Amino acid sequence: MKKLIVVGAGGCGREVMQWAMHRAAVDAPWQPYGFIDDSPHALDGLKTKFSLLGSIAAWQPKEDEDFVLGIADPQTKKRIVEQLKAKGANFIQLIHPTAIVATTATLGEGVVLCPYTIISDNTLLEEYVFINYHTGIGHDATIGKYSSINAHCDVTGGVVLGAEVFLGSSVAIIPKISVGDRAFLCAGSTVMTPVKAGMKVLGNPARSFRL
């Protein structure tokens, strides 16, 4: 049986490790093994069953290892995936046992579905999408590569998110809205009009802002 390594030992990574343990207790061709992270102190002072095995930068993937992303920032995910895959790393899908996935949905490599997520009819999740707990993705929606959708979001039917999009907690998007690549939707926003690539939006209704 393969060893599952969680890439990233921050809060997101530690949660992903918990969900991996839940999955392994039901059925999985791997067992959780540990973390890799470029911060040598990532787990200092924290309760954890699993140790920090080494850095991402120095890790050389082995044939008996699988990997799963425990990182939410889209641009960081993309950089690290490219770095590890160039060394031969194999990334799995991690689907929590409580997730509900329509038989007509399509999930790409490296997708992570946390507890109580719902992926509806004819939905497409492209590679390395992260969906946090209690979030629903409606029918016919498309979520682009490396995007991260946090807890309690409502992405309704026909919505199209581009690549590397970030949704904070409790974002709601009305049906058939498009969101461009690398857009950032702040927590609690209600999105009722299209969002251009690279735009940051906040509020109800969501409006563009500059930091």
C-alpha cells in the first residue's frame, strides 16, 4: 500500500490530513504518512499524529508515495504542483466519505473535496481544485484549474470560474455568472455580475476594490 504525503503543513494541510484519515478508514489504496513543507517549524507546538518529513523543495518523490495538496492559495498550488510533478510525483483525488458527487460530474487530477461538499449534475472540476466543507457546486458549473473554494460557499448552476480563482468563506454566486482567471472573491460576497480576470470583489452585491 502506498504512503500518502500531504503537501503543506499549515492549517489547510492539517485539515486535509484529517480528511485523508477519514477516507483511509473507509477505503483507499494508500495510508496517510506525513507532511512536507518548506517551513521546518510548521508543526511546532501543534498536536499531530504525523510528522514533518522534509521540505517540498528538497523532496524526491518515490514509487511508493502518493501526494495530495494541503494548500489553498491558487498560485502557490500551481507552482508546487509543477515543481513536484517535474520530479515524478503522483497526485491523487481526495474525496471525503461524506461528499456527494453526481455520477455525471467530472473531477480532474488532484481535486480535494472536504466534508459535506455537494458536486451536482454535469459539473466539471478541473485539475487541483479545492472545495472546502459545506460548499455546494451547482449543476453545469465549471471550476477552473487550481481554484480554491472555501467553506459554506454557494456556486449555483451554470457558473463558470476560470483558473486560479479564490473564493473566501460564504461567497454566493448567482446562476450563469462568469468569473475570470485569478479573480479573488472576498468572504461573504454575493456575486451578481461577471467578474473580470484578476479582479478583487467584496460586498453584497460584490464590487471591485483595490487593496
